[in-house]
Amino acid sequence: MSYPNYGPSSYGPPPQSHPQGTTILVLGILSLVVCSFIGPFAWSMGTRALREIDESGYYYENRGMVQAGRICGIVSSVLMMIGLGFVVLMFGLMLVTGALSR
């Protein structure tokens, strides 16, 4: 059974899509899988896009995609910071132990 097409609803404007929603999601996923240096870009773009969505007052249908990309960017950035901290710690330990063995 098919329903007749009554046209758009009169309750408000049709839902919109944020133009950078897909880009933010792709950058967030790639930052987790391929290169963690993309994470801060996904994080900042996602924060900016969410701010635009909240300030607009309209319903955006891809807000979840923007949030998911932003969260992936945050996770990737934190993992990158932990990894860089570990590398700095190991480098410092190598310098200290090398200096003490002489």
C-alpha cells in the first residue's frame, strides 16, 4: 500500500544538512584508523560546526555525524598526546641512563 504525497509539513522548515558534516566524520574516522595527526582538525572543525548548528536554531539532520566525527577526533588527539608523552618519557630515560653509565 502506498501513501499519497501530501508535500512538505507545515510545522516548520525542512531539515537541513550541515555542509561539512560528512567531511568531519571522515576526518574523525581517518584520524583513528590511518593518521592521528588529523584528529585535532576533526576536533576543531566539529566544535565549530556544532556551534554553528546550535546558533542557527534550525534542525540539522546530520548533527549526529558531526558529533561522531568530533568525538573520534578527540579520542585520536588524546591517544596521540599519550603516545607523544610516552616517546618523550622514553627519550628522557634513555638520556638519563646513558649519562649515568659513563
